[in-house]
Amino acid sequence: MTKKTQTINPLEIPVPRFHKLLLGSIAPRPIAFASTVDQDGNPNLSPFSFFNAFGVNPSTIIFSPSRRGRDNTTKNTFENLKEVAEVVINVVTYGMVEQANLASSDYPRGTNEFVKAGFTPIESEKVRPFRVNESPVQFECKVRQIIETGDQGGAANLIICEVLLMHVDENVLDENGMIDPDKIDLVGRMGGPWYCRTTGDSKFKIAKPGEKLGIGIDALPEQVRHSSILTGNELAKLGGLQSLPAENEVDSIRNSEEVKMVFDESEDILTGIHSYAKKLIERGEVYEAMKVLLTY
């Protein structure tokens, strides 16, 4: 099937359209549920999905309360941070996502979203903004720098923060004291009205490459690299092996009942071999799959 590609210059389409395309493609995004106060101590609470962590020494997390696209005004969070350069970033879980969404409403300046959205404020230890009791992880931060990237609607206002204290509910920790993804049950933003939930079948593991390098996809036999059965992800797993099986290992599996059956019963032996190898990869038996692939 021929791949058809649209090439888009962000300067040549309306800002709202590019905004939607951007959010639909750069996803899922974590959510910074930012608690701030103005110079009089009035609290504000609002979620932002232009957000991530960027370093740990010093600890650096950045989020952006961007300028509104419809009228080029700035958000209450941004105005508060210019008055009081402190913020608490609370994570958003599935159990509180509807409340967090309600807090994103454009209430007038001075409205207490803790009250509007039904959250419980608790005092922080090092900063003036309150923490959200319902959130299992809260970061007390000082603002190190604010970067205004433009003065037009949709322009980012980068809030560069340093974490002073991190509070973690022990109920979301595993036996090793690390965050358990099922217990914390975080959500992420997609495009439009869509969110995703980082628990259950929606999460999966991929082992990080170790110090010993994999052989790479380029080292696989040509008939494997150009397989019509194996996906790019499956080829990457094979390329992560540190070596190809030895001839005696391939001969051994070639004489196994399973492989003999594939040779005997397949109308197209190559397709049969690749299909059998695919099943082995799905079961996590990548090295065995490589042996099978080398039998043909």
C-alpha cells in the first residue's frame, strides 16, 4: 500500500488546527496539576499537559501555561508565578481525573479551584502553594526561570522548576520502595477529549539495552530482515540478541518435531518458519526464534 504523507508548515495553517495536530501526535503526555498562589495568598489549581521531567541533578521539571489561542490572554497560573515563584506539581490519577478536568475551567481570577473541584488542600513544607491531598505524589518546587517564547496566542511560557521536596503516598509503592504503575494508576493526555490510563493491559515492558551491545537488525540474514511476517518491533528484539546461534544449535532445532512439522505441512516453508518464529517471539523465546529462522 502506498503511503500518502501530508507535509504541513505550521506558519501556513490556522494555529488551532496545528495545535490539535500537535496534541494528537505528541501523546500521551503526563499532566502537571499545578497549585499556585498570588501575592495575597489566594490559591489557584489547574492542569497542564505541556509537562515533563528534564533532569535530576539539579532536579528539573518544566511545564507550560501557554497563552490562550482564542484571545491571546495569559492564564492565572502564569500570572501567579510571576508574583510568587513557587508551585506544587501534583500528579493526576484515574480516580481524580474528572475533578482535575473540572479545575481546568476558565474560572475568573481569584476563584479557588480546590473548592470548585472538590479537592482537599494541605499545607506545603517549603513553599506557599497548597498540595492536593488526593494526589499520591506532590512536588514542592521553586521556579528557577520563566521563558516566554512569544507574545502571540498559543505561545509557550516555560516554567522551569527545581524540586525542593517530593511527597509520595506509601500506598503506591511496591516491595522495593519504587512506584508501582498499577497502584498509582496515572492518566495521560491524548488529543482532543482523549486520555489514556497507564495500568492494566495498556502498559507493557521493554528491557533496556544492556552494556553488551545487540547485533542489530542489519546483522540479521536478508530473508529475516525483509520478512513479510515479522514486524519492526519483532526484528528489533532479534537485533537485540548479542550473537547469532551456532550451527549446532540450529541443526538441533531443525531436527525438532515442531520444526519438522512446519517443513512438512507448510505450503510456503518460509512463511511457515517465520510464522512459527513469530509465535516464539510473542512468548518471549527470542533466541529460540532466531534458531528457527536460521533453519531455512
